[in-house]
Amino acid sequence: MNKNIQRGLVAVGALVLSGVAMAADADPGLDAINGLTTRATSYIAAAAAVAVVVAGGFWGISFMKKAFSRAG
């Protein structure tokens, strides 16, 4: 795995752990997010899914460019 990808995964893991630690306390921001309607929550989840698909698309394009440049 690429070192940049590994560093990114470590950073995301640290961010998630710090988020869990912060969520253990009473957080008005978290309460506000949890109080959103189901429609707003589904929009947020859809936006996150689109972001993952777009990032994967850019990664796939760069991967294929490397593969085709090495092939011929």
C-alpha cells in the first residue's frame, strides 16, 4: 500500500478516535446533528457516499493511467 494512503488511514483513524472521545461528553453540536430529521440525515449520508465514489473515481483514473503507461 502507498505510504500516503497509509498515512491518510492513520489520520482518519485518529480523527475517528478523537471524535468518539468527544462524543462521550455532552456536546451540543452532536445533539443538534442527532436531532435532525431523517430526511436531512439521509441527505448527509448521500453526500458522504457521493464523496467516496468521486474520490474512488479519481483514484481509479490515476491507477489506470499508471497501468497503461507501463503497458505500452
